[in-house]
Amino acid sequence: MTVRSTTLDNGMTVLTDDMPHLESASLGIWVKAGSRSETEDEHGISHMLEHMAFKGTTTRNALAIAEAIENVGGDLNAATSVEHTGYFARVLKEDVGLAAEILSDILQNSLFDREELERERQVIVQEIGAARDNPDDHVFDLFQSAAYPDQPIGRTILGTTESVRAMTPDTIRAYMDRNYVGERMVLCAAGNVDHDRLVDIAQDRFHTLKPSGAPEPVKASYVGGEERLLSDHEQAHIVLGLEGRAYNSDGFYAAQILASILGGGMSSRLFQEVREKRGLCYSVYAFHWAFADSGIFGVAASTGEGEVTELLPVVLDELRRATKTISDEEVIRVRNQIRAGLLMSLESPSSRAGQLARQQILWGRPIPLQETVDRINRITADRVKQVASQIFDTDRVSLAGIGPVARLPDYRAIGAQLKN
């Protein structure tokens, strides 16, 4: 596999990873703009734009867009995250040009028709309702808000019913004009694809794209706090977190390894201690979310009402133990897991294209596999314990709970326990 990169005059990057043995290719356009790029009045507009991009252009209506890609056996999709939005397609090798043309059409010529907007508004309002009805999802929205209160990065990706209903075609166009600029966009393809041909298509289709001028997102400031929602669910859904590490920070990889050791699978410390030995919950895991300028280290669990107060002290004990007892064997096991995951992802052109695009957005260049493996292999048990000590030596806790969580301790009390 050979990765090639070309930067156009308008600042857009074209990346390809040629896999000539395949009969297909995955390609997409990723934009360095997500929910944290929104103003308060635009809450949810990144996700709305993702939906509306497929609802008609100056040359195709919504049905024609769907038929154009499905007539050749391909598919289109999109996704919005906190820091970027992606629009992507999977097609046979001979249809790469068609897919690239459709992607450019929806991002250059979308009409944002009022009737289509009204229909999609109702779809997203239902999506918001479905997310709120699912405590497994909704507890993480509350958790993000508790960690980053009153900041774009702490708001939900979907928006609120009120913010979605207030959106107009003009507000969507204004958001897109402000954020969808060349230097913030990556056209990436992996599979059986010709790099030079894709560059020619990009130069032709995006020659009028504004090269720069998008504002920087509001800087993230981890605060910590608490959000809880009492309900009649049988299970208490709890997320406990602390400030983690940003993508470009020195401790990023060590924090990732720490999360896997503590709660990355059935052999992890939390799973073994909390579920297998004590039977305190059905589900428990740790995670580390990294952003461009911040991060969160967290533990999520679902448990019964009677086990709520017993669960957290056990979790806190495991966090404290991690600062002193992590072994070389645990670190090696997790490093092997990460390496296997990276190698397996290379077998999927969709995974590879997304990975390359995100690397370009986050680090400004595609990262060679061996460079990533070398960075991970340099992480030692001592380094993981050091980062664990730094992350867990705080009383600035973020806490979210849904269900029978009235007996859940106050986040300040939890922070005091952890600090001690």
C-alpha cells in the first residue's frame, strides 16, 4: 500500500492509499468542523448539514442522488463528531469518478430547500427523542456537559428540539460558508484508486472553494461537575471522569493504554474486580477521549440501585492501584492489542480512508503505521503509572447518572475520596 498526498492551490488535501488488488474503493470528504465549531445559536447545525447535504442540489434531487450511487451498487453515508464531519462513499473501482463527483456536488451545490429542511427537522427531532430515551447514550451527553459546562465542546452533537426547529436555510449556508474552506477539508480514498485522477477531479470540482478564513473553535476548558437524571429505569447508568490528554500531548498514548488496562475488555482490571469477583454490575469499562486541546479519562458502568454506593469505592480503589501496580505484562498485552487493531484496520479500505483523513485533520499529515507502532512500543509500565498518577491526582471529577441514582454520592465527595 502506498500513500500519496497532494495539496491543491485552495488548501484542500487529496490523500490516496492505493490497494490495487481490490475491485473497490472507499472515498470521502472530511471537514475539520464539528459540533464544537458551532455558536450557541447553531447548536446541532453540523449534524443538520450532514443530513441536508443529501436532500438535493442544483443538478439532482434527493432521489436522484440516491439512485446515482445505488445504480452502480455503491452507497453513500455521513457522520458528525465533535471535531469533524465526514461524507463518504463505497463503490467499484470504475465508479470512483462518479462517487467523487456526487460528493463534490452535495458539498458545492446543495439547495437547502425549505420543504426538505422541514421534513428533516422532524426526523432529527425524533432522533433526539430516541437518544434521550436510551440511557446508555443519554448519560454520555450529560457527562460531556458536566465535564465542559457552557462550552461548544460540552454540547450534544444532535442539538436540542428548540435549536433544531430554529434552523433556516440561511443559517445552514452561513455555517457552511464559514467553516467549509479548503485548508479544513480532506478528500481521501483507499482501495483501487488512481491518485492523479482524483487530484484532477478535485481541482476541477473545487476550484471555487474558499481556501481559508474559518475561525478556530473555542478553546476547551475542562471544569468538571455533575449531571444526574432520576428515572424509573431498573439500572443505574453512571459515568465518572477526569481530565485526560489531548491528541498532541506527550501522555496521549500512555492514557490510551491505561484505559485499556483498566477497562478495555474481559481481562481488564475493572471487569475482573467489579463484575467477575464482586458481581456489582453487568457492564463496566474505561475509555479515554482525546480532542485537539483537551481530553477525558472515564469509567462507565450500569448497575442496580442497591449496588450504586458500593460500586464507586471499588472503582476508585482500582484507579488508585493503577498508579502503583501496573505491570510490564499488562502494558505489553495492550500494546499487542493496539497493534493488532491497527493491522486489521488496514484490511478495510473504508477504515483506512477514515484513518488517513483523521490523521491529516489532527496531525497535519498521514502517520506511517510503523511510526505509530514505534510510539506505542516506547510506552513502559513506569510511564503509564506516571500518567495515571497525574490524571487521578485531582478532585475535579465529572459525574453523570441516569436512573435510580439518588444514592449516588456527590461529585465533590467522590473527588475528595479520589484525592485522598
